[in-house]
Amino acid sequence: IRQRSMQSLHSRNIVSTFSRVTLALIMPSCYLHRWSEAECVRQSRPVTPENQRSVLGASLNLVRFPLMSVEEFAAGPAQSSLLTDSQLVRLFLYFHVNPKPAIPFFDGPRCSMTGKEQIVHRFQHIESRWGYSGTSDRIRFSVDRRIFVVGFGLYGCIHGPTEYDVQMQLVRTANGKVIACNRTSFACDGSTFTSRVMFKEPVEIMPNISYTACATLKGPDSHYGTKGLRSVTLDCSSGGKVTFQFSYASGNNNGTSVEDGQIPEILFYS
């Protein structure tokens, strides 16, 4: 969508456009900022933050702020005038605490997929004290139908509320090609609950091809999973089933294996 045509859209079309999961805009909040300025002028209203939010209405909630890294959010939308102080506080809490507070903004990735987010859990029990020294936790997996991976569920600290730095990757095992990477952070509360850590966009995973999920964490000792499953079958929200096969990732993997370790969950759409 070109910038000029975006600014001339009717408000009904703005809602329709930003509701699309296939919308491809690098910084949609910038487009809404420009559109709201143009709409204020069209309505002969002063261009103020209050009037911009008024003309935007529910459209602002369609911006997927939760999928940004905290750095991207702080450098862009947090410095604009579109969000209220209360919304800024709740979004920063969303980035930094776990469990995350309820927010009105969509957090589903955009792509040509349907259905709802699903999670595959590969461990049956949880234990304490998994350490980190700069080596990636890695686990191989394959599926029997096409899916879109959007993130991992990771275990957090055993000592209490803590923030971890993490670099997450998806690698095509056969040739070692990195097909997705994100360097971000996540907060945990000391419980055994996992924390959602997301890629910047959905990653297409093809059937019967081996991939390696990697997570390099920087932080104190965490919980870890045990009694891992080699095969997990789930009902897909889009119909049918999907089977995950997990296998050992040879080499430096910080001890993570099929039986125990990190990366207990893969978040995906079917």
C-alpha cells in the first residue's frame, strides 16, 4: 500500500486494512500516525494527540505492538503521541513481566495463515537448576504438515523475578542455514511457567524436513524440563492433525536433549 493512498483511505477501510493478517508494513504505527493527521485536517480539527486518537478509534488496537522488541517499541511508538501514558505503561509491563497483563492490542503474527496460535509441549515434568555459559540450547524437530512457527516457550529463573537476554534461531539442519533469528529479552517471575519469546514474523516450516530450534540465554539458573517426548501429535485448529518428532541436536547444545533441558515449547500456527 502506497503512503499517499493509505492517507486517503476512509476510516472503515483503515480498520479493514489493518485487520488483515497478510498486511505487510514495516512500521504500521507510522502509517496510522500520518493517516490520523490527514484525517484531522479533512475533518477541520486541530492535529492534537487527543483528536488523532479520536479519529483512529479502534484502528489503533490493530497495531501489533506486542510483537515488537522492547527496543523497537521504545525507539518508535513509545515516542509518538498516539498512545496514552496508561497504554505506554501497560505495554512496557507486557514486555517485562510474567504473567503478562491484559492489553487491547493484537498479538497474533501477520501472514497468510488461519486459525489460532497453538503450543506443542515436549516435557512431562519440570525440575530446577539449568545453567548457562554462552552455549546454545538446541533441539531438532520435524513435522508432517506445513506450519508457521512464531516463537518458543522458555523456562525462567528459579530464584525469583529476573530478566534474561536471549538470541533465538531456527536452522535448517541439513545445510545449517539460519532461516529466522531474533535477539530479544524476556522477564520471568520465578515460577515454573514458561515465557513466550517471539520471532519478528512467522517462519514457514515444511513437512518432513529437519529443523533445529536454538536459544542462547544469558542469565541465572533456570527451571528445566524432564521426561521428554520424542513424538507429540496435536489437533490443528485449522483441521486435521500435526505430529512433531523431536531428536537430539549433536554438537554443543548446553545439555539440552530429547529427554531434558530447555526449549520446552514451540508456538505455531497451522
